[in-house]
Amino acid sequence: MSDIAATLAASPQTMAFGGLRYKITPASQVSAHAISSGVNADYLLSKRTTLYTDVTYVINSSKSALSATGSTTPVATGANQLAVVIGIAHTF
């Protein structure tokens, strides 16, 4: 087993993303922006069965139309969107 596989098998993993924007000049401003945040969780019922959930919320500016589900669900420009996914996965 590789070191990466051993690490993943031995401990739960947490991932976080962040960002920062700095205006270099007054003319370098982007007016269409969105803020996206989300949480996902897995619960192991057995070695082969997992319950999972994913919640994502997107706040769009008046000129932005980012969807919480990627490109599969259209969103009106300036509208916010919430996506909730709950499921069960079973490997055979």
C-alpha cells in the first residue's frame, strides 16, 4: 500500500478552500462575482455501504449567474441558489 493510500485509510480527511482578491489599480475591477460555500459528509454503514450528503449555497452578485450544481441547473443572473444532495452508495 502506498503512503497516500495508507494515510487515507487511517484517518478521515478534511478539505477547506479560501480566496483573497486585491485590486491592483482602480481600473482592475471585476463586477460579476459569486461566493460559493459548501459542506459534505459521509457516514459508513458498513464496509460497502455509505450514506452521503452535500450542501452548497451560492450568493451571486447582480451580474453573476453561478449555479450551485455546476452547469446542470440554470440560475437567473443575480439570484442565489441552494443545492442539497442526499444519497446512499453501495459497492458490489
